Amino acid sequence: MTSLLRADITALSPLAAIDFEDEWYETTSPTHFWMQWRFEAFRRQLDRVRAEVGVPLRGLDVGGGHGILRAQLEATTPWRVDVADINAGALNRCPPGRGAILCYDVMQTHPDLVGRYDALFLFDVLEHIQRSGPFLAAALAHVRPGGRLFINVPALQSLFSGYDSVLGHYRRYRKSTLVAEFAGLPVRIDDMQYWGVAMLPLLALRACLMRRAPIDAAERGRLARRGCEPPSRLTDRFLRRLMRLEAAISPRPPVGTSILCACTRL
């Protein structure tokens, strides 16, 4: 199975069959409006928790896919971020960076990686995990005491639709249900915020249109692309204006389409 991976990818775990549409990787990049919106909200959170963005820390991006978050972080900080995933389609699309690219299942808790990292990133990963408790505990084992855990998840179960199903989501979150994920774990929640309030009408419309639509295998890829790709340049410009408007007027909205959470490993 390792022959399916590029030569610069370190294989620590077997590849796995992932119920995830590759069209999502083809339609998202660091310049995608949603990726930029998420990162701008995250940068504001890093400022609030006084993260050491000027220090060359070591990070692990679990479920990092094709490396967008790693590219954004390494472009704006001296951090060295390793990407870990078990999806060949994602890993082979991940460009080189300062950190390594790992075919690695964190549930295996490789002894050389336990406690090694200053920061752990779980961006749009937790909603894909059916038994999230054991997964979160295993992922957290890779962070040194005093290190950081950063999470992003989709918000509001009422927005759950066929798009979520196509992408392999089990749930969407509220702040209270995300807090419940940390029960019994050695973490302190430092900051939690919704973002993407300006997209609520669009996601509500998407949920109405896609909630009851039957989804067969032939439709999955098309729905994955339609759900995240702006249909026109005009739409893309409109969404970017919404992003700037939200940042200016309501940088910490009371509700939103996603939740960012920053924790400290105790």
C-alpha cells in the first residue's frame, strides 16, 4: 500500500479506505473564500490566547488532508507543522512544507510522536469520527503538557444536510456539545467562538434543498463540489465581502456556521 504514496511521504500507518469525496480536495485551496475566512477567524483567536506565533514551534495537523492549514500557518509563522492523514488521495495532493507529511493514524500513538508537539490542530476532523472520545484522547497524547490544542468544527445540527452526509459527517456542534467532548481529558478551554454568521442564510437554504434529496453513488461527487464551490465569480466576490463585513462588525458573533476552540494541554 505504501507504493500508492509519493516518495516524500513517511508511512507510519496503513492507508485506509475513507468515505470522503476527492472532489472536495479539487475545489478547495488556500485561496478558497471559506479557507481564508476560517484562517482569518483563527488568527484572531491566536491573538486572543496569546499564542507564540513568533516562536518556531512544532505542530501536528491531524486529518490535515491536502495541507491547506499547514500552508497557511507556515506562511504566516515560523512554525513547523507536520501533516498526518491516512487518505492517499489527500496526502498525494499535499505540497511540501517545513514539516513532514505523514501517513499516520493517531489512534496508534506512535511512541516517537507521543508528547512531541507544541500544538495540535483538528480542523474539521472531529465531526468525521463516530467514536470521538477515544480519538480525541489519542490525538491529545501527541501534545506536550502546556501545549495547545486547536479545533474547528461545523456548527448547528439544524444545518445538517445531505452535504454533511456526503462528506462523512456524523454531527454538527453547539458550544455545549463541543465542551462535552473534553469530559475527563486533561485540557483547559481557553477560548471558544462561533464564526461564519454571515453564511447562516446560505447554509440554511442548502440544508433545506439537500436534506431530503436522495443521494446515490453517482451524485456524491457532484454534491460535494456543488456544496463548497461558489457557482460564479460574482458569488465568490460577494462571499468575500461578507467575510470582511463580519470581521469588521462582528468578529465574535453569538452564533455561526462553525466553532473554533483553543485549549491548553494540562
